[in-house]
Amino acid sequence: MRTHSRGLSLSLLAVAAVLPVSAQQYYGGITGTVTDSSGAIVPELTLVITNLNKGTVTRVATNDAGVYRVLSLTPDPYRVDAEAAGFKRFVRERVLVEMNRIVTLDIALEVGASTETITVSGAAPILDTETAASTSTVSNAVVNATGVLNLGRFRSDTGYYLMQLPGSASGSPNQERISGAQLSVYGTRSSQVGWDEDGLPNKSPANGAHMHLHSVANESMESFRYTLVNASADSATPGRVSIVTQSGTNTLHGSVYLNAHNSWFDANDHNAPARSKKPVAKHYYKGYNVSGPVFLPKLYDGRNRTFFMASLEMYRAPASQTSFLTVPTAAMRKGDLSDYRDAAGKLIVVNDPLTGIPFPNNTIATARIYPGAGPWMDKVLPLPNVPTALASNNAFGAWLVQNTDQNRWDFRFDQTINSRHNMFFRANYLTYLSRYRYYATGENLSKWSFNTYQVNYMATLRPNLLNEVRFGMNQIPNVVRTGVTSKEGATLLGVQGIPEVLYGEGRTTYPSVSITGFSGASQLGDNSTNNRMWNIFDNLTCITGAHTLKVGVDFRLGETKSIVWPTPGRYSFNGTFSGAGLGDFLLGIPYSSVRDYPRAAFGETILRNWSTSWYVQDDWKVSPRLTVNLGVRWDANLPGREVNDLYYNIDPATGDMVVPNDTALGKIVPTFPKTVKAVTASQAGFPKRLRNSDLNNITPRIGLAWRLLDAKSVLRVAYGIYTDSLSLNYIPTAGPWGGSETFINRIVSGALLWRWPAAFPAGVVGQTPGTAVVSGFDQHIRNPYVQQWNATIERQVGEILVRWQYVGTKGTQLYWYRELNVPAPSTIPFTDARRPFPQYGGMNYRTNGGNSIYHGMTLGGERRLRHGVTFNSFWTWSRLMTDSYDGGGESNSLPVGFWYPTFDRSRWRGNQNFNPKHRWTSLAYVELPFGKGKRYGANWSRAMNALAGGWALSGYANMETGWYVSPYYSAGNDTAGVNTRSGIPDRIGHGVLNNQGLHPGDFFLDRSAFVMPAANIGRFGTSGINFMQEPSWWRFDASVEKTFPIHERVGFQFRCHIINPLNHAVWGHGSFKSGLDMSNPVTFGTMAGKYVSNRMLAFEGRLAW
């Protein structure tokens, strides 16, 4: 359903320019039909909608059809009040409005005096009957109560909650959290799941995945909201994850909490030897949260108008582990190598490089030792302190200290300007600092930050015309530094001739010195990155008759910055000259030296691109029982660029490297292979930004929601097309603007080519690569798109929502990667001459053409938190087939042991590895009915209530079938003559054995059913990909909670969170991995995985008011 009609694109822009603009993404609403006791409609009736948290009041009138709609409500609980002459007053308490959700509340007035009131406070209307999309919400109360899901490193990692959603699947080996940005919901790829916080996109401009999973503290969240399938036209993706942040209310609230984990309470690792000592691990969170009205006595009373929320959360994880180094003894440092031995205890003889005669007594005279060798060893290689079996006793053991500190500040300010205008501002700032203390390089650090700033403004221009404006920014900067300066390291070593750019002001990389047989200086390096996304969004909704018309526009500016500095020289001492690496080092005679030409010398690599989206959505209430959702959306990802034009592409027709202009040509470093021809875009006939714009992404959305019997049953049917993104990681930026030259030392006419203190030989041209490994992209690359359809039946039974759902998802023109520099399969043995482009080693090329198809069915139900009970439980059956495997974000991955296919891609079609065939998830929280205010024990004494009252239990259970895998060989024949000695075998039998009840060493496949193809037969193997399943597995986590009332509004909660309370040992995903490689005949076909999920405990105390 993609059109190439320019006229249609222009028509859409014209419509968007004249129609009111769009759906409120942050705000929700209430709608319904008002009738009398006979079923006749009641027009022109005014309803009063009161926000129970903030005290604000909204009035709305029914139209001629008796329908009322109010769509500008913040996510809060509301009271709905309807009063008319001749009828009893109707009041509905606590109608919960959620982000981007319309609550249906039909009202039937009873004849009577208006002084009489009918108050309804039964089961809340949790069934959405106005849209074709399926949604789910997890409230803040459930988030905090089921803390068992966030026992991991990041307490507020959204991924823990996503894993209990129906239809979800992750690339995590143990399904505890999202791994490598891999998340699929009902067959979508990772980049096709949208993420936002209060409507602000949280999507990385670098790779299209989520930017950050843990950006807001649990205490700062009001709820999570998930659109599972077929999101409307205001969403670029079929699935959507939304975090709603907490705002203040008219009542002052707050909390103080501490969450601590210590491995002393845990069970030992299932893979650890019997009676082995448990590793030490501990971490804790502590935090503070306060919210309420802005109230300054005698100065300002912000109740009903001005509200705030502030939160601080701190995470600390001190850790240490034993680190061993192989270091020279004190005697060795002085040249005495008389006791220098190899692993077998044999003396390593050290020769004079200039004569070839062993040094007397295997000792190098002090006068011959390079002056910088001693200071370097004293700094980098400490004296041994651990005896070893060999006489040399050259081991050093120490604690490697790693401390992790995380601080998170959340702030939000809400202002009701008047009954028609309101706004909020929020800011989130998180720092995640890891400090590693190494012996040589001091305290190395890696500092991550996540910053968010957002302003939302809502205006009711007319009773039927609403406008929302949003402006915001997300960014993740990261800084990595070594604990010493580059200049300090170069000065300590005493070498000369290092380019100043490698050790200039602010550089913190240490020279790299490799001595065969000894440890080197550990360091993190010197680099920084920053991914940033700006967003401007304007929405306006117009209600006219039976139509709610929405038109919207969204502009996004994505930016990535990075700079990586190499070390000030790389020096190797391998014993070529003296017979011992340490001997060469003491003599100051490197075997090789490498001089870098850093890409960083040109400054930061800065990539930017603009994206825009426009949409029109019409929610047409055909009748009180039928709503039709119609929409169309246009998405455009404009070509990105590096701001200094230092980026390139590859012309697959000629093999030329294409750069934007002459300026880029002039900056190519001298080490770049001269065999590669570089041309400008104009010379190659390429567009200025090296790819063409894809402007024809016009996608329809259509769906209906039909009440089958009453307001408690609904049938949803929907179909939509969704355009995938094209982020900045497709742009190659290193290539010809960074490189290195290598100098190999040798003896010429009885003299060394060079020796220290000269870092590099004078007047000698170093070796540079003869070929280049490059990447590129199709200049006509298009945005992939997804078609999704679903049929859903939901029924509200009391306080439980029951769902049956079928979902189909088809991905078309998915990204995949071709290796351009391999010859066609042939019976002729491979030679470099058969490569299409001999000047290159590898040529990885991104293009379109991948496909996927998903079919899934879900059955289950959920109950919102009410009377202390909430749960959800869903079973999903699904199958996801593809030839372009999801690697997280927009990237691809391949099954273990395979390379990117270039020929006959259909042979690579198989099951997506991490999408299970069957999956059942359940989450529950239950307050036990004992104690004050409960069904049993309402009259207990204070002591009895303190002992037996206030208890609650929560738990999470997950059962699923195993990942899909298939055998391969990693070292075998080049079957197709393409210089590839890994691939899939031939399958000559069934081969698949039982995969349940296995133990280490058991066979899971019949090895005789797979054979390695012969060399040079002109084809690849035939067995296929991902046709076997690993063992099924299950896990269960639980929490126990006790509440101690202190005052009417003050209470203390104590929780014990338990991962795997039964200490049940299960095989982690990937348990077949090491047994799949037929190149290893000993382990091929045998179970050799590891158990996962030992019992772990954490304790939490929380004081709340």
C-alpha cells in the first residue's frame, strides 16, 4: 500500500494545512451516550467532570444524538456528575482516565426529583469500546507492589514489565530483561515498537531502538501504558510503550524507601561446584519522593492550580573481584633472567640481538637496559606477591575494585492557567557512573547520563476544538576516561616521535605495550558519545457531529556525536631479536610499532537528520454501538549527513568509494589504500547526501470497535501499514579519514632498523593495508514497512477483562546486508582474482528485500487493581518466520555460525530464534483479607493487627517453549567456492531428538543425520535454519509485603522480593549453542549449556504518606 504518487503527497500536505491538528497523545478522555429510563436520548445535557486529584472542573454538553465527549483530561481519577430537570442526579465516582485512552461511560437517567442522587461506585469501566487498538495499563501501585520484577541492576527498567505482556518476546537469554534492544511484540521487529514518556519519543537516533529503558524512577511513574497492536494514525509503530509520569495533587504525598540486595541471602549458582563459595554481590537503592500543591503561606496558594513532583533515587553497587597479573620479578627488572622459565619450567635463553650469542648467565648488563623500561614496569607491572609452581614466581594478585553509582532526579511542574488552558514541564536527569581501579592506570571511569526536558501545553480553543503542543529533548551522553594522561604515559616510557595529536591536552589513553608472556596495562580508553533527539509536536482535535477529527504534525531532529582516541603508539615485543619478549623490552627493541592517524583528529563525528510525520485520523461514531477508526499517515526520514561531510558510500557498479565533495576528498589520510578509488557524489552520479529521499511513505489505518451485546463486550477488527525508521547508523564515517601504519623492525647490515627511544624509524614508510574493509548502503534504500491486522473479542466480566485475539504481522522490504565482494557460487576453487572488487577485503552493503510473517493467537484476562487484587494472565501461540533476523533496533543478526547471505536468500529463511511457539505469563498482586478494614479481623486488637494484618503477596510466572536453533559448522569446507568455510550442513535424515528432560552430555540431535558438504560443489548446505527447539522452561518470582499503619495517611511497608523462591534450575536460552557446531565432533549434538536463575532475595522498606 505504498504509493509513488507525488500528487497524493501534496494533497495530504494541503489537507493537513487546512484541517485542525491532531489527537492528544498525553491526554485522555471520557465519552458516552446519555439516555432516559426508556432508552430515549437526552440532548443538550451539561455534565460536570471533576478531577479528584487536582480539583479542576470541566463541563461538557451532549449533542443532538445524546453523545458527550471530553478529550482534554490529564491522566487522573474523575467524578462524572449529570443533572437535569425531571431526573435524579447521576454521580459516577472514580472514573480512571489514562494516557491516550477514551473511557466509555454511558449514563441512564432515572425519572425523579433532582434532589435525589444515584451514586455509582461499582466496577470501573475498564473496557475501551471506542478504538480498534488493544491496550493494557500497569498502574504505579502495581509497579511498586510487584518489585520482584525489578530486582536487577536497574530498579525501574521498563523491560521487566514488558516481559509479562501477551505477544512479547525478547532476545534475553533468561527473559529477565530486554537484551541488546531486542523486543518483539506480536511479530514486530525491535525498531517497530514505539517508546515515549508523556508522549515524548524515547527512540534512539542512532539505531532506532529505545534510547533508555530506565529513565524515570518507579516512584515518579503514574503508570505504564501499552498499545499492543494496530495503533492509530498518531503512532508510527503498531506497538507502543508509554510511561506516564506522576503529577502533584491537592494533597501532599511522599515516600522514603530503601531496597537492598546481598548475595549472602542467595542460593549458590546452579553451575558452581558442590560446597563452593558464593561470589559476593550487593547493591542497594534508596530514594525520596514528594508531590503536592505549590503552597507558600501568605504568598501563594496553588491548590487546584499549581502542582509539583520531585524525586531523587540513588543506586550503589560496590564490587570487587580478584585479578591476577603475570609480572617480572625484581631480578628480571634488573636484567637477571637466569631464572626466567616457560610454563614447562624450561629456561628461556636470552641472546644478544647483534651477535646471536646468549648473554652470560642469561643476564643483560645494566648498561644495555633501556632507561625507560624500569620506570614503565614499576608503574604498570607491580612486583609479584603470589607464589607459583614455577621458580620464577612471577604472579601478582590484587582486588579489582569496581564501584557503580547511579543518581536520578525527576521533577515535574503542572499549572492550570484557567479552565481552558493548562501546561506542564518536566525534567529527568540520570547519571550512571562506573569506576574501575586498575593498578597502572588508576581510576578509570565510564559515565552515562540520561537527560529529558519536556514542555506540554493544552488549550481548549472552543468547546469542540482542542490543541496540544509539545516540545522536548532526550539525550544520552557517555564519557570514558583512563585515570592517567596520555602525556604522562609517553613521558614515563621515554619514547620520542609520537605525534602530538595522540598525547595532547586532555588525552587519557596509555601507550599500548605488549610483552609476550606478561600482562599489559588495563585501561578503558578515551572516548565519548552523545545521542540526542529533539521533538516538536502539535496536535489539534475537532469534534463535529459524530466525528472526532484529528490531524497532527511531528518534527524530529536526531543527532549522534562520537569521538574515539587511540593510544599514543602500539608497541610489540615478542622475542624476535633476543629470544624472549622481556629481553627485547629491556633492550628497547620493539618487533613492531603502530602509528595511528586518528579519525578524531578531524574533531567529533556528528551525524544529523530530520524526520517528519503528518497524519489525519477520524474516529467516527456511527452509532452508540459502532465506532469506525479511519486514518492516514505520511512519514519521511530525510537523508542524514556528517556535518563536516566526512562520510562515504560505495558504488556497487564500479566499486568506487563515493564521498560528498572535494573537501572530503582532500582529508583522506595517507595510509588509506591507494588501490581504492575515491570520487565525489557528483562524479559518481550520486545524490548530494549519498542517498535519495524516500517520500512516498503514505500508509492507511482502518479499524472498528463494535459493541456486540452491551457496553461490556466489544469486537475489534483493524488493519494498518506502518513505516519503519532509517536511523543514523547506516552512515559510514571512519573509512578513509582514519587509519594506521605499521613498522616492522629488522636487522639490516648488522644494525637494527630502529630502537627506543625512537618510537618509529626515521625516513621509513610504514606498512599500510593493501585492501580496505568497507560498508555502504543502497542509494535508493527505502523505509521498510509492516502490515498488521487483528481480530479481537473482549468481554468485561465483573472486574475482569477477558480477551481472545488473533494478530497477523507482515514485514516487507526489511533491511538486510549483502556481502558484495564474494564471487558467485562455483565449482571453481576460490582465489582473490575471482572477487568482484580485489581492492577490498569485505564490502558490507545495506539494502532492502528482507521479509517476515507472523501469526499469533492470545487468550487470557486481566483485572485492574481494585479491593487489593490485580492480576493478568495470558497464553500466546505464535510463529514468526523471516529471512532477515532481528538483531535489535534496525540491525540484523544471524543464527550462530552463519554469515550474511548474498545469494539465494530464501535458503536463510527460518524461525526468528527468540520468538517462542507457546508462552504463558501471569502477574498477580493480592492483599490478604485480614486486619483492620478487611473482611476478617476488622475488630482485632492493635497487637493482633500488627502481627497478622496488612499482609500482601505478589508473583510473576512465565512458561515458554525454547528458542529455535539449527546445526552449523564453523571450520569446514568452502563448499561454494566463495572463501567461506562456515555454514549449514546437508541434512540427510530427520535428525531432531527429544528436547525435554535433558542432562549435560545428553544428545539432542542425531549426528548421523547431518553431513558436511564437500568442497567446491558450487552450493551451500541444505539443512535449513532454526528448525529445532531448545528445552521449554519456566520461572516463578514472588514478593511478600507487610504494611504497618502509623497514622491515618502514614504507613510503613516492608517487602521481601524473591527471584526463583523454589530455586528451580532451568536451562537458559542458548543451552544448545556449544553443541550445534559439527566442526567439534566431541561435543556436536550434546547438551552443554548452563543452568540459570538461582534464588535471589532483596529487602525493601518504604515509608509513605
